[in-house]
Amino acid sequence: MERRTIGATALEVGAVGLGCMPMNWAYTSSRQDGEESLRAVHTALDLGACLLDTADMYGPFTNELLLGRVLRQRRADAFVSTKCGLLVGDQHVVADGRPEYVRRACDASLRRLQTDVIDLYLLHRVDPEVPVEETWGAMAELVAAGKVRALGLSAVGARGGRRSRGDGLHSGTLAHLARVQQVFPVSCVQAELSVWSPEALDALLPWCSARGIGFMAAMPLGNGFLTGTLTPGQGFEPDDLRARHPRFTAEMMAANQPVVAGLRRVGERHGATPAQVALAWVLAQGPHVVPVPGTKRRRWAAENAAAADVLLTARDLAEIAALPPARDSWD
């Protein structure tokens, strides 16, 4: 697989990574299959998709524990990205950016992951009660201590139903990035980027590109919609985040089918699936962009990794740019 270099610290990873969240969190978590998830991780590593993206809150904690079972055997094959900064309660998730929490969280993640160093440690959310410089300073101490190799920030932003709504979406993230850059270099930013959620192209991705900062594209398959395997009205289990997502109502899934149809048309010219075209589109947004599609199945891990070989033409990119923007409602 093609390798990509992200960040001022020259972190080298496969062009396509593996998002591990669906293995324990947010997607029909009541039907977990730990052994199949382990096989999916091994498949990704075998194919060069070495960037494994997780977080302590996924589960919580069980996602890191699962990855630890692989890392104790294949640490040299993997690039580990995990996150701190969110605490999971019974009914809600809250940010915690206190330096003492950051130190404890890192040590706990190292134990669960069964490793002595985290390749990329991201702040999952900025705590509004703690100056971000204090949180980031504690994270920088972890680098100095040899527990972490590089730091990143996970961006927050709600989707807009039209591409024009992207202006200003990540303004808060950009302000935080400017502040923490004065404390310690940012190597990578993680934010949502996909054909149906391209808002990061407006300001956030250009900001990163201009500074040599890597960009980890979260949800590059639109929570599975861009794979073309979901059908309107199929329904989702209550613990699946899509059960509460406005784009996954039967009406909006039907209204957004032209997006998938366009990806399928492009894919037919390349012998590729809609999912592979969607990932190839993300890869085409810049040499420092690495999508991390999430899955817990070997089949999809292999298909996603193969997207690194799909090279879109100018005609392909123009057709995708001309697709109708994804809709959240009939407004």
C-alpha cells in the first residue's frame, strides 16, 4: 500500500487506515463479535492499513483492550492512534481536560493497549472549563516522557445539509489549533470528511495543509451510507447512532440515493465499489490526508484497504463534485 507522511514529525502510515470504533461502540454494539473484529484488524495490518484509530471512550475501554490483544503480537506492524478527553457517563459524555486526568488516561491507555508508547495521542474534545494550553501542555509532557510520539486534535462540527454551510463550521477548532501550536506542534487533526460531508475542505483542511499538518479523515464512508449497502427504511437498533441521525430516516436515505448512484457510476469505470470510490475521493484531497473507515468485518477491511489503488481521474472528480449535496431534511 502507498505510504503517506503526516505531520512535522514525519509520521509514516498506510494511505488508508482502520477506524476501530464500530467494534465496540456506536454501531449495534449489542451484536459485538470480538473474534471477527480481531480478524479485521489482522487483515488491515496484513494489507498495509497500519493506522489503527481508537479512543479510551469506545466501549468505554473495551476497544483499546481488544486492540491490545493484537498489539502484543504485532506492535511493529501497527501505528496506534488513541484519544483522551471524554468521559462516558450513564446518560451523557463530558469533556475532561485537566492535566492530572490526561496523565492518568495516558497511562491507562498504555496498559490496555499493551504497549509502551502511543504513536499519536489526540485530544478528543476541548474542555471548556480548562484552558486548552494547560491540557496540551500536559500532553506535551507525555511526549517528553517517551510515552507518546506525537500529538493531535480531534475537531468537532455538526454536519450541514448543503455544502455552502461549511463556512465557519470549524472556526472553534481553528482557534484552538492556533493556541496549542504555540505550546507544542500539532502533528495531525482528525475531523469528518466525506463526499456527503465535505465541510472540512472550506478552511480546516487548507489550514492543515499549509502547515504540513496531517489530516485523518473520520467517517469517510458517511457512517456506512456511501457503501451502497444500506437500504431506505431498513431500520437500526436503538444503540446504533444512526437510529437518531436525521440522514438515516427512510425519507432522507431515499432522497440521498443519487449520491451513492453517482459513486457507483464512477466505480464501474474502475472496477471499484461505491465505498472504494468514496475513499479514493478522500485520498485525492491531498497527500497528507488519510481516511480511517470504520469496520468490524474482515471483508470490508480488505475492500477499504484496496481503495488505495483506485486513482480517480479529473473526469471522475468533476462528476463527484457535481453530485447533489446530501440532505438532512426537506428544507
